[in-house]
Amino acid sequence: MDARIFFALALWLPAARAFPAPGAFDMRIAPIVFDEGSGAEDSARRVPERDLLERLRSNFRGEKLSFSRLSPAEPGRGSLSLERRGSAPRTFFEAALMCQATDCSCLLYGYVKRTAYSYYAELKLVAPGGAGPSAVFVGGDDEGHYERLMDDLTAKIARYIRGDLGIGSPGPRPARNLLSFPASIGYWTPAGFGWNAALAGLVASSVGVRFAPERPLFALWSRPGYVALGLDLEYALGTNQPGLENFYLHAARLRLPVEVMLELGGGHRLGLGAGPLFDADTMLQARKYASTFTETRIECGASLAALYSWDLSRSLSLGFGNIVDFIFYAPPLVVYSPRLSVELHLGAGEEGLNHE
């Protein structure tokens, strides 16, 4: 066995102990290897251990847990030199020796690698008393989202500390019974089945309400998400295609969407929606040689939506959506409608309207 490995085991194993009580929890973050790859011009401002430390302290603000960076000038036990204590550990045994020398509860180490198109990170948590890392945290993101990668890793570490170790508070409680009021305006057009040869869409506008029972409700790819139940009332105006006898189509639509939204961080959200649709179309035609013709038809259908929104503040957000309606005429009327939206949130920044 290599002499250094033997010495590390001899020094570390006798002092093996479990994680301490919450009041004594002390995590040190060792220098993290940062492989900047082709992005050397940005390396000066990429310090993963500093960025993780800031986020962990913010996440556990007000709790009796200590987080700090490992310093080269920090005194320690054993024969670990000052120079060695300030270097980035690259193996489990080097990290174990650092953890023992600084007498901390646990030590976080690992690396972040940047390629031409992405970031990849692997962090490991070492605590006295184990024969290997206590936990491994892996994350990745595209090259333009380093900060989002740091947010993701921090969330995983915080969940491990709170959930697996049972240290600290359970974390922020989800908001409940949230209401919001969206309004949108956009364009619409029929798509296929012969409708677009006779009918042209002009404008569509809607108002509605959204109710989110709990936010966040789930996590997907380490991102929090929630489900919102909605009701939308829409008015759309259409007219004839050039060359046909003039008419106007007045459409009133009622949608009952169920929307699944995923938080991307920084106030950005993506989502999908689906639900039933009820449509009432009234056609008005002023004929040249006859009285005005009016016809109203009522039909049901289904609606799909792809959604994006961005929070301007805690109570107001802007968004963009693509809506596809299927109205069950014969032949079916398929309507595509891109639109801009604004949404007013009630209870945002609190714990909902009725937090239990």
C-alpha cells in the first residue's frame, strides 16, 4: 500500500465519528478544481467554492449551521502542510486527510469542467466515519448557464443536509392556494382542413384566472414545479379571405386548462397546458342583394398550450404562449394563436392566501 494512503487511513480512522448535532455542524468547502476548457477568458470570475458558499449561507440563513471555505492559512491537526491544505484535493484520501486536519464535520470537494458547449460538475462530501464519500452531487448545464448549475448543486446539497442528515429546518414551506389573473392578446389563424381558404383570423384577446393549490408541488430535473387550474374567456375576430363575399366571424371561447409549470430560476418558467374548450361562433354577413345573414354555432373541443413567463416583480409577470385549439366541427377547425400575456399574482412572496 502507498505510504501516503496508509498514513491517511491511520490518521483518519481513529477519529471516526458520526455527523454532529445541528448546533455543531461545520461544513468546509475545499478549493474545487475548475477546468475552464475553452473558456479561459471567463476563468477569473468562476470560483465554484465561493459561489457555492454564498448560496449555502443564503439557503441556511438564520440556522445554526456553519459553512466556510478552506483556507491555506488555517491551522489544522496532523502533518498536513499549509500549502497542501490550500490545494484542491483530487482523491478521496486527500479529502479525508484535509477533513481530519481541519477538524470539521464534513468537507466538500470535487471539480467543475467546462467544454465548448456545457458545464459538468461532480462534488463529493467527506465526513469522518466512512470508508468513502458520504454523498455525491452531480450536475450539468449548457455553457451559458454556470449560475444555474451552481443553484442546482446548492439545492441538492441542501436537500441532502435537511432530508438525509436531518440537520437544519425542513426548508421553505410551499405556498398554498395562490391566485393569479392572466390577460393576453395575439393573432389567430385557422390551420388546414380547408378553413384557411375561406377564413382569416384578425385578433384574439383573453382574460382568466389561475389557481395553484401548492407551489412548488414537485421537482423535475432538480427544478421545482407546480400545477395550476385555470379558466379563460376569449374573444376572437375573424373575416373572409380576399375575393370572397365579406363577412365577420365573432368567436367566444371558454377554456378550462390544467397547466404544469417548471421553474427555471431567475423568475423564468416554462409550461404546458391542456384542457376542454367550448366555442360559440357567430357569423355576420351583409349581403348585397339580401338581408344581413347571421348564423351562430356552438361546439366543444380541446386546447393545448406551450407557455413561457418571466417575473418582472413578485406580483407581475410577462409571458408568451402558443395555443392550439381543436374545435370539433366537421371538418374540424384547428386554430393556432401566438400571443403575449401579462399576469397579476396575488399572495406572491407570502405563503399563499391560506397557508396551513
